[in-house]
Amino acid sequence: MTAHPSPGAALPTGGTAHPVDRLRPRRSCLAVPGSNPRFLEKAQGLPADQVFLDLEDACAPLAKPEARHTIVKFLNEGDWSGKTRVVRVNDWTTEWTYRDVVTVVEGAGQNLDCVMLPKVQDAQQVVALDLLLTQIEKTMGFEVGRIGIEAQIENARGLNNVNEIAQASPRTETIVFGPADFMASINMKSLVVGEQPPGYPADAYHYILMKILMAARANDLQAIDGPYLQIRDVDGFRKVATRAAALGFDGKWVLHPGQVEAANEVFSPSQEDYDHAELILDAYDYCTSEAGGKKGSAMLGDEMIDEASRKMALVIAGKGRAAGM
Ligand code: GLV
Ligand code: MG
């Protein structure tokens, strides 16, 4: 454990080791307002890896109670095959969170993969959600610990605590960056989400994205970048997504059908890189084998490859295989 033992570590969900799936493809995570049946219908036909049905900021306060039931109905009756199904509840500082979780998970827990918790500030908030999920799973006779958690980092306190947050529950599958709320929380002088603030000559998001990525990777979780709000500017989306993908992020939110294909492409390796990665794996397998002379390294064209090359190639090949290349 770390110097800051996380309460979650002392409170395992159900005794089983990580029944949640941290390897689901999440290149494109489609946001769908839980209060909009037309969008909920349409989302089912889009090629997003994940959908998240939103009870938080895309849902007006007065619409939230009905949206909970709309989400239950769409999870149970919709065709979400091939997609990871997530519901974003409201954060723990509101009065809505527990009823969001109870209504959605009791009503559709067996057709739900993860609950996304926004504006997470510390490990205790994740533990609280874990405990509530466990109670509901036990009450309903569901498998305990199957429903995962996505923890959204959207303010300075959350970022400071991100490593403890990442360790707080065995249910956690991803750490998600929420740029809009984050920019507001640190008083960033910009109104365009994901764009660099005017007047700052470097990448204002580098530290934030890296810190989230490190916490995710140190704890075997996925790292997901948040939304790009200029939904008609697909080139702008591509630019911001490419920046996160280059660092190692696994995917990004999409708010519009036009962003879905772009995200799937940006977060998949190019065909050339994928083919090269498979070649490295084959060449390394051969050189380490009996027939290949049990060597620890070999030449592939002009390139020397060894065990570290194999690991790098596995990352690219793994993403490509997941993308069906
Ligand atoms: C998403 O929730 C954001 O605040 O960017
Ligand atoms: Mg937000």
C-alpha cells in the first residue's frame, strides 16, 4: 500500500478479485442525456465503444427524477450490444446521488456495466459508491462486485488525490478527465473546452493529463479524456484527441455522431504501426525460441529489438486487435 492507505482497500466489494473488466475498448465514449428518449434511441445505432447515459450535467434538475426511469427502461429494453453501458450519476455534494444509484441499479443493474461518478474529490467518495452498489447487489441477488466504477476528475482537489482515488475500490475501471468543470475549478482564462487558454505559450493540459494517466497506469486502470464541445469542428476534436492518444490515453468522450468515427480512428493504431508491432512480436518470439538460438535481442531490418520492444509492440498490437485489425 502507499503512505496514504485508501479506505477502499480495507473494504473489498465481495471477496472476488476484480470481477470488473478493465480491458473493455473505450476509444469513443458517447454521452447521451438520460432525459432525451430520441437521443437514447439514436445512440444505440452509433459505432461507439461505450455509451454513458447521463443524469448529471446534460440533464436539467427538474428532469432528473423522470430521467432515472427513462434510463432504466432504455437499459432494459434497448439494444446496446457491442457497447459498454454506463450511467453517470450526480456527484455526492448534491441531493440526487443515492436515489440515482438506487433507482438505476435496482431497476437495470443486470443491464449495466459501470456507474460513472463525477467531480470525485477523494477516495471516500468512491468507497461510498462501492458500498452502496454492494448493498443493492446483495438486496437484488446480483453478482456482487460486477458493476464497475468510472471516477471523473474535475477539480483541483480531485487531481491532488487522484492516486488514492484510483486505489479506492476494486470496482474502479477508469479515471476520466472532465475538462469543462476542471477549467472552471482552477479559474482557467478560457471558454473553449479543450483548447489552450489564450496567453499561455505551452500545453496547459499536459500536467493534468499526465497526472491522471500516471494514476491510472500505476493502478492498472484505463485513462479517458473528456469532451470537446465544439461539436461541428471535427478537425479540432481530432487535434485534441490525438494529443491524449499520443500520451497513452485509451479513449475520449464523444458528444456527437461526427466525433465517433474520429475517436475510433485516433485511438486505434494506424495499419502501418499495427503491422509493424505484429512483426516485432513474431521476430522476438522467434529469436528467443530454441530454433532462433534463444537470443535476447535480434535485428528486424535496421532496428534492434529486445524485451522492451516486445512490451511496446504488445501495447500497439493489443489496441489493434481490440479494434478488430
Ligand atoms: C465533463 O464532465 C466536463 O466537465 O468536462
Ligand atoms: Mg463535468
